[in-house]
Amino acid sequence: MFGADNADGSRSVTVTRLGSLEVRLTELAPDAVAPCMPPFWLEVFPLASQSPIECYGCFEFDETELASAVDLVLEAARLADSRDFPTLQ
């Protein structure tokens, strides 16, 4: 499911594209993950930028985390429609 390993040992895949947005799922390298840090990150990027406008870390995709991920993507799509792209600090 994941693409080739990145230079830092993580693996990423584009999950979907929604208009001007791309949704990526990244699995961090096992040796880069602290015990309290989620190993999976869902990030939403405008296609014209490499800076995420939304991100969500999760440990597994149980029902609650999947619902949160869907909410994140829907909110990002709403922001894209309004062209109100905040950047993450």
C-alpha cells in the first residue's frame, strides 16, 4: 500500500485528491517513533504547496480515529473551497 521508503525511513502514499488538495498517509520509521507518538500521519496539502494545511496523527485506524480523519479531510476541503488556507505552525 505504501510507496517507496523516504530518505528518513518513513513511507508515504497519496490516499486521494480532492480538487486542489492531496491527502497523504505517512507511516513513520519504527525507530523514529517515541512510545507516545502516533506512527501514522494523515496530512492534507494544497497541490501548489508542500506545506500541510491540516494533519492528524493516529496509532491505528479504529472507528474513532477513522471518523476523526474523515472530519479532518472534510474540513480541509471546506477551507479549500473558501480558499482560506491556514498553514501549520
